[in-house]
Amino acid sequence: MESPKAGIVLKENLLYDNSDSASSKSKKEAQPDVMSVMMAEITVEAAMTEMERKVNFLMKVVEERDHEITALRE
């Protein structure tokens, strides 16, 4: 059996319960299934680089939100 090529694998997230009865969205509105994304066969270095990029992005977003909160308080 051949191993899959490196890339992203999508799997259904069975732990996610999308039966929110209090939802204000219309029952007729299409809602995409929630999917979990797993990386397959990537190097540790590539994974660390990607995680570092995401952490830096999140830190920037938090900093921007902090500035917005400070501006609203003034």
C-alpha cells in the first residue's frame, strides 16, 4: 500500500455538536460541516515554521485589539 503524499487531510470532527437549537440562523440556511484539518507527512521544521507564522499573526491581532480597546476607553 502506498503512503499518501504530503499535504492536508480533512476529516469530520465527530466531537463537534452542530445541533444548536438556540441558533438565530434560519434552518433553511446551508451550514457547512465542521472539518478538522490535519497535516500529513510534513517535516518538523516545516510544521514549526507554520506554527510560528500563525502565532506571530495571532500576536499581531491581539495587539491591534488591545489598541482598539484602549482607544474606546479614552
